[in-house]
Amino acid sequence: MFLCTGLSRQLSILAACLALAVVEHPRVLNAFEKETAGLSRLSVRLVDGRARPLHAPKGGTLVLVFCSSECPISNGYSPTLNALTSRFPGEKMTMLGLFVDPDLSDEAIGTHAKEYLLTFPSASDRAGRLSKTLGIKVTPEVIVIDDQDRIRYRGRIDDQYAARGKQNANPVSHELRDAIEAVLAGRQVKRPHVPAVGCPLPEPVKEEADRTPK
């Protein structure tokens, strides 16, 4: 009888421990994912003159792609970025190209976008306001922001370039795609920061009183 009672008590304790082990805990954001972009109340003027708010769709994500028409790596990623705009629904993922070229007019950006068949809207960051605010170092470099204005990912698009001038024929790591999928699924981004490979940012123009951000 004593043995049975002792065994029963041990089984009860074990069952209680197992019950505690399967309790679902809320998802914890890592240090990078707690970074606030501070852009949700701002907007940029697109090259066609329309204003574009810098906030993600509800339950979705805003992807900022810092580009340069003079950077071959940046231009080379055009098909990859177009594929991502096709992969994710527009009501959940907004992509915006921000060109840092200091001497590139809005008209020239529009021409460049048509030449490279870009399927996402573009704007100028020739004064470097957004790139400086977000700590952008090279082009292309991307920022993924959720609908709470949190930066969930920053860095490279994928591993297509191991270094400047060193291209991988078959990329196997797709950080931007994975980050977007994680945000849309309500999951933690596994790699919230992977340094980007690209061209250094040019020196921005001194004045841009009314372009970006507003």
C-alpha cells in the first residue's frame, strides 16, 4: 500500500510538470526586433508625385529597399525584388525603393525604374534623411518593419553576393524573404540582422526642404 501511494504521488507530480511544460508562452522579441523605426507618422513623395505613408499594412509589413542607380549590385537585385512583390499579397506587404543618388531627379528615377522593370514604387532619399535615420551603410540594404513600427529585419537581401565582386551563382540563404514570411506568420525572425554587401552610400545633397520625410 505504501509503495502504491508513493508511486501514485510521483506520477501526479510528473503529470503536473508535463502540464506546465506545454503551456504556450507569448512570443518574445529579440533585441533587434524591439528597435522602433519611428516612421509610422511620416510619408515620402513618390517619383510620380503621390504621397506614400511609411507604415505597414495592418497585420503586414513595410519593406524599405535602399537603392542606387550607379551600383551594379543594387541593379542586379531588381529581378529578385520583383519576384518578392509577386510572391506576397499587396495588402500584406508594401515594398518601397528609396534611391540615394544625390544627382538623380525624380524623372530619372522613374526612367530607371522602367528600364529595370521595377514592380514596386520608388522615391528619392537624395538628402540621406531616411538612410541616416535608419543607419543604412550600403546599397542595396533593406529594412523590414511591422505594423507596430518595429524593425524586424535589417541587412542584405540574400547571399547572392558574398562580397563586392564575388557573386554566388546559386543563393541558398534568403534573409529578406524569410523575414517577410516570419512577420506575416507572427513568428520571430530567426536572423534579424545580416550585414549587407553592396556599394557605399554617396555623399547626400545639402538641401531637400520638402521631399522626404514629411
